[in-house]
Amino acid sequence: MKRILLIATGGTIASQKTSVGLMPELSPETLLRHVPDAASFCQVDTAQPLNLDSTNILPEHWLLMAEVIEKHYGQYDGFVICHGTDTLAYTAAALSYLIRHTRKPIVLTGAQKPIDYEDTDARQNLLDSLRYACHGDSGVCIVFGGHVIAGTRARKTRTKSYNAFSSINFPDLAEIRDQRVVRFLPCAEQGEPEFTHTLNTNVVLLKLIPGLPVEAFSAAGKLCDGLIIESYGVGGIPDPYLKELDNLVQMGKTVVMATQVPQEGSDLSVYQVGHRLKERYQLLEPYDMTLESTVTKLMWVLGQSQDRDTIRRLFYTPINYDLLF
């Protein structure tokens, strides 16, 4: 029988009603009591390094979760993390970079309603996640609503529905059907696990809107080591910001040109407003990466090096299906 470590971090799945709204209060042992069928196919131990609404999850918590997994990596066949849905995609992407080449499944899940509600998705999501963690497939992923999504490809696309998560620019890895795992794609992660213990969180995301003051553009860039610009369409910079972009590049800032459009990705070579950036500044471009992966990967990359060539090489090294170009 497979041994699984259930890591509880809070979220809706573990929440109860209070006078000020839902708050995470249930222990991992209580969560397990709601899925007694799990005892028929796995042995589960528990850990609770934190207990937060996922709105309050920070990069330091990603490092803590990775630390718990690293500490217990040799003792278990797989890991399931219960987490709030609002920042679940960021955590899944971050763990994909903090724990590379894992031969053991690291599964993240959550719910749109607390586990002790009569009408809830929580019990099925947790049971599916434990089942998938026993299946032996490697890598970091999200199991939610019967879908198995690569940790670098997930995005929360619905705020209330049970099918809350979508795989962006990439197919699902698998589905859970009738208590069986139906795998669509081979495992991406091979070899010995590599754990990273540092992130550079000095990263800012700037979303362009028509009429954004030039001062806001320059201020955002000066506040960080890495600036991700969410531009329009396939990517480009409006003329008023070019001088400020010059300054940021000369200051040694790492600039990534992303897109606000969730599907199909960026391509700076298409239009003059993007092509000039590619030629003049050698900006990083995430192509079909999700925004969540772009943010967390840049934090991971800048945590490893400040050398421009190394930054570019690491950013464009595909990890857990995050980049196809």
C-alpha cells in the first residue's frame, strides 16, 4: 500500500463559517475523516506547516512547502497539498521550479466549498488527489474536478463553479474516471530530484492599459529586479514608454514582455511595435507560458543568477511542460 503525506495549508477546503465569513480552521486529520474510502488504497500521514486563506500565501510559504516535501521525500511515495484555490496556480507553478525532476507525484488540490458541506466538491477532489498520488506518475500537478493539469499550465478561470481550473495552451495530463487514472501524456520529470532554496521575489507585474502614466511605468521598473510587462495581443510597447524602457535596460533590470491574452501566447516578431523590442532590447518573451509560470519562473531564475546569459538560458529551459516554442 502506497504511503502518502497530506500537507494541509488552509483554504476553502478546510474552512468553516464564522461571523466574518469562511475561515480555514479544519485540521488535516479532520479532512481525512471525510474521505474514509482512501484507507482502502493508501496509508496517509499528515502535516500542517500553515493554515491560511490562500489570498495570504506568499513566496516564503512556497519555500516552506518545498522544505516539508524535501524533508520527507524519502519516506513517502507521493504528496498531496490541500490549498486555497485563489493562488493555487501560483503555488503549483512555483513548486514546479523549486522541486525539479521529482520522480514522485506532488499533487495540489482544493475546493470551491468546504469539505463538511453536504454539497461540496472537496471530498471528490481530495479522494481523486490521493488516488493520483498513488498512481506513481511524476511531477507537480493540480487535480481538480477530475482533471489533472501540469503545475505550470493551470489557471483559475471560474470563481464559483466546480470546474474552476483550466489548462492553458496545453492539454490535461490525465483524468480521474470511475476511480481510475486515465493518462493522456507521458511523465515529463525524470532523474533525481533537485530542490531549490532561494527565490528573488523582487519581481513586479505591470499591466498596460491605454493612457497609463509614464511615471507609473518607470516607477514599477525601478522598484524591482525583474519587470513583467503584460502588453496587448501578441506583444508590444506604446511609444511613450520607450525612453523609460531604455533606462530600465541600462540599469540592468530583467524585462519580460508578456501578453494579457490567456490563450496562444506572445510573438513579438509579428508587429513593428513588438519587433523593435526584440531587435533593440533582447527582452525575454514567455511565448505560450502562463502568467503564473512566468512570474514564479522569473523569481526562481533571478534567485539563481544575475548574469544576463544565465538568466536567458534558465528562463528558456522547459520545465514540467511550461514552455513549448
